[in-house]
Amino acid sequence: MREVTMWQFSDNKHWAYLENRFDWVKRMNDVPQDPVYHAEGNVAIHIRMVLDALIAQPAYQALAPQQKEILWTAALLHDVEKYSTTVTEADGRITSKGHAKKGALTARQILYREVPAPFAIREQVVGLVRYHGLPLWVFDKPDPVKAAITAGMEVNTAWLALLARADVLGRTCADKAEMLYKIDCFEALCQEQQCWGTARAFATEEAKVYYLQHEESYPDYVPFKEHKAEVILMSGLPGAGKDNYVWRHYRNMPVVSLDDIRLQKGIAPTDKSGNGRVVQEAKELARTYLRKKQPFVWNATNITRQMRMQLTELFMTYKMKVKIIYIEVPYAQLLQQNSSREAVVPSIVVERMIDKLEIPAPWEAHTVEYVVQ
């Protein structure tokens, strides 16, 4: 029987080693924080305190070793982009707006290129980094219930609360008790909405999509099933193997391929204005299938949520069911496969795309499938 090896970010967790090994850890020493919320000092001091607070929690100690490693890694990375987002305002206050969202992208890059992690582990860490502030601010959201349920489809909310508590305990501030109470309220909200430590279950795929993509909707509402056919929306970096996957599984379906249109028109992947024309032509072709309620495949990179949402909204307007299939291979294999394909994308462009990569969330379509090596 093959032995299952636990993934570790690093078997050496001494801070001096981490600073020497990773530039992004070392530069935390140079990032100031607002003394009102972080009187302890710079980001490096805060992260070390958070790590200590995390491992001291009984709920953390009760986790399996791999689960502990996921949370430890998320704690190490949760403020990684305060470096690029921290500014001193005119009134002297220090802010780092957007650091969680940008930090999630950076965490994914680190765990894909630098310290490769299995897909499920990596994306759980990314989700924890992205939503680490949510337990404190969920009730400030326009729809706290939807915010909690949406996050629960991407990340384990019980682990999220653990990280948030460590984030609060690992600092020096006057309102620590108030923030810990907010986290308790977040836990109660998640338990009430059946998304505590698990994704909320919806009655149907239509109910899930309707609730998560419509304002003023209710999680228990079940809309009438209207779609008659399915659109396959491919997603993945250049060279990941999308074309091969489509050929193996959907060769008998019409395919709207942006690469094919580029080749036909002689438009380079780096030609922004040309690519705009490619997308418009692809959408016109897609509409011919949509009007006929005919199943088809949309084959393109679709690496950002904004790109995918524009397409899913178009497809759903025609009452189609949408299935997103995300394809991924390891970093070294991706570069090799891209270099050997007919429509080679320049390596510098691929690297930029990795920097922007957002993995499809389960709530983005009726079905989301992950095909990962």
C-alpha cells in the first residue's frame, strides 16, 4: 500500500529560518501597523504572535496534523500583502485596504510555484487568507447571511473562526474582548445557517445559483427548473490541457474556441485590441447555439471571476445550465505543455496570468468540477 505523506509548508518553523528562506517573510519586519489596532508593532511581530496564539488554542490542538498545517500556513500568510497595501493616511492613521484579497492571490502563487501544495490544501489556505477578516466584519455586510454562506462554500468556517481568534489574540489593542465577541457571533450565524465547518446544502443546483447570484433572495427558495441544455465553460491556464480534455470528453459537441479564432484571424495572444474582436466573434457564435438551446463548449482560459461571471450571466439569460470545468497541472508541467502547443503563449504572459488566477468557486455555476493532476 502506498504511504500517504502529509504536506508541510516547512518542517523547520523557526522564525529565523523562515526569514532567511522567504523574502516575503523577511520584509514583514519593514511593514508598520496602526497602533490603535496593533500596538505590538510591525507585521512580523504580529504574525509571530498570531502563530503562538493559534497553536495555543485547544480547538487547534484537537485537529489532525494535516489540518494543523493548513491553518499554520494560513496564519503565516494571512497578512502577506500588507507589504504592498499599507499606506499612511493624511490624518496619520495606517491602513492596508485590500490586503486580504491581494494576499489570497499571492498565497496561491506561493503554493503553486514556490512551495507546491496539493490543490485542495492550497485552496483552503487561499480561502482562509481571503476571508480571515470576515468573522469580524460579517455583520457590517449588506447581507451577512449571504456573506457567511458564500464564504462557507470556499473555506471551512470553523477553521476561519480559529484563524480569526488567533489574529485577535495575537495583537495588542484595547477592543480585543469586543472582537472576540464578534467572532462568537459569526460562529452562531454559521451554525444557524448550516454552514459551520461545511458548505450549506441547497435543495437543487438552481436554488444554489439563484440564491448566490441574486440580491434579496432566500437560501430556502427553490426556483422553477427552466434550463433545457448545458453549456460547458472551460477554465485553466494556457497549457493546462483544456483542448485535450475537450477532445476526449466533448468531441461531439460544438466548441467555441478563442484560440481557434485567433489562429484563423492571425491575432497574437498579446494583442489586446485583437483579442477584444476575438471575444465578440466568439460571443456571436455562442449566441447562435444559445438561441437554439443547443449544448456547446466555451473553451478559453477564463482565469478570473469577472471573465467567468460575464459568460455565465450570458448563458443563464438564455436559461441554460452552466458547468464550469477547471483544469490544472503542476507548474513545471504547465510551462512544458505550453511551450509544446501550437498556439504558444509567451512565458511572460503565462506568469502574469498565474499572478491573476482565481479558481472557480462552487457558487459560480450550477456545477463546478476540478480536474487537477
